[in-house]
Amino acid sequence: MRNIYMKRFLPAALALTLLASCEKDEYKIPDPISEISNDCIKRTLGPNIASLPIEFVYAAAIPNTKGKLAFAEVEASIPGATGTYLEHRSFYTNSSGVDVPVTVGSPSVTAGAKTKVTFTVDTNAVSLRYYYIVPSQARGKQVTFTFSVTGSDGKTATMKMGPYDVSMMEIKRLIPMSNNNLMYLSIADMTSYNAASAAANAAKIDLVYLYRTTPAAYQHGLVAPAADPAAYLPGVTLPAGVNNNTKVIKVFNLQDRNLARLQFGIYVDDIDMQKIDFNGAPNFALGLRAESGVWVETADKKYRAYVFVNAAATTGIATVSMLRYDQTAK
């Protein structure tokens, strides 16, 4: 009996609730914009890393009766690195979903922390892209942005964005590796060396890249110089002084977007570097392939890194990219 009652009562109650809700939240036509106005969104996802851009879309409008837009500018709390700019083109999306640019001003001018675009056509509304290149001096700090637009009537609208944390990590993309040549990887220098250069930088060599078809499971490997040479460094004579006992953890399905630049929405962040547990970790990683990676901790424990394999060929050539975290930095 209770079930029958509930089946009858609930639809009626729901209808009454919806009716009451509609009456309470009756739609109202928004007030028309009567003054200059602006809005902004941050498009970039993931950690903010030195040398990479933070991208914003800044929109501004002014009623015809109030004049035209005169100029727009952005001021960052920390001046951006070379390459920071505000688009002088406004974008709209066409029926095919493609962003189409329309030139509305002269190329932006950056002076210190300010980047400015002066409009050169009569326009009442724009949607501009702002690309802030994170400078190295911002690492571990916060950065904020003040967007503003001024109309021909002298009135201004402003919008503050942030603060945004800047990662302590550093990034290096597309480091070439090759069997019996550029086979020595330095986390400290974020680069690869041949035997002669490795000997000159022996204390900085953390991993040796090898490609072997025997045993079959070996394939592409990243091995600490201190690993068992017979098992993990077959046929390799290390340069003098190259002997670091680096810890390595192999991982799959961690296609960090900043390193892989693929469709995956995965990001390695500072917290990942801090929390990864290297207790009991081996000093070798074998059977690597494209889109795999390794967590690394250097022998002196100064650096942790995530090394991503962008490409790995059966010719014994590979390309890797790296995010590095300095555990001693403040």
C-alpha cells in the first residue's frame, strides 16, 4: 500500500516543486551594458612552469553611444620572459568551430611588467589572447595579472586574475639519445652527452641509455652507472668517474601533457615530485617504449625528475623530455 501511495504522491509533489521553482526563479532579461566592461578566463591547465606560457582570453566591450575602444593592457606582478605578448587580433569562432582572427590593433608593446595593444580600427568589442611566458625568477612564487581596457571616452574597466602558483619544476623537451653515442643522461644539466663529454662531466651523469635485443626483454633501457654491469650494462665501458647510483622507477600511462604534447590531460606537478617514494627503488629500467617514462632520484638526492620517452626506435635512437625538481631550492 505504501508503494502505491508513493508512486502517486511523488510525481505530483515533483510537479508542484518544479512549478514553485519556476515561479521563484523567473527569467529576467539582463540589463543592457551601459558602460565599458570586461571579462577574462585562464585557458591554460596544469602547473605553471618557467619558460612555458600561461594563456588568457580577455574580452572587452563598450556601447556605441559611449564611443570606441582605445587600448587594452595587462600588467603582471612579475615581468614576463621574452615572448610575452597580447594579441592585436580579436578572435571569433566560425560555424566550423575554427577560431578566426581579425586584426583590430597594432602589435603589442611590452615595457617592464606591462603589455599594451592600441586599437587601430573602430571597434566596440574584442576578444584578445594574452600569452605570459613564465620567467625563471617566478619559480616557487605567485603571479597575478591586472587586465584593463580604456574607451575613447576615457573610462576604464579592470579585472584582476590570480594569484597563480608557479611550479618549482624546470622543463627540457626533446633531448636526443642514441646507443653508443649520446647515451649519457645528466639530470643536473638536463641534457645528453657522448662518452668524451660524459668523462668531462662524470659527477653529473645519472643514467645510461642502451638498446639491446638480447635478452628480448631488454630493448630500450635507462640504467644507473652503478648498476650490475653484466646484467644491465652489457658491452658498455663507462668513462672514468661515471659511477652514480641513481634510483629509477619505471612507469607507463603517465603521458604528461607538457612533455608528451599529446591529447592526454595528465600533468606532473610539484606535489608528485615531493611524494614519490624511492625507498627500495631499483637502479635500472628496462623494456621502455614510446610514451613510457621513469621517475628518477639522483644519487646525491638533490634532484628528482620525471623522464618521458617521446620516441624510441629499433635503430637504437630515442628522444626523451624531462621535468626536474630541485629538492634543495627554496
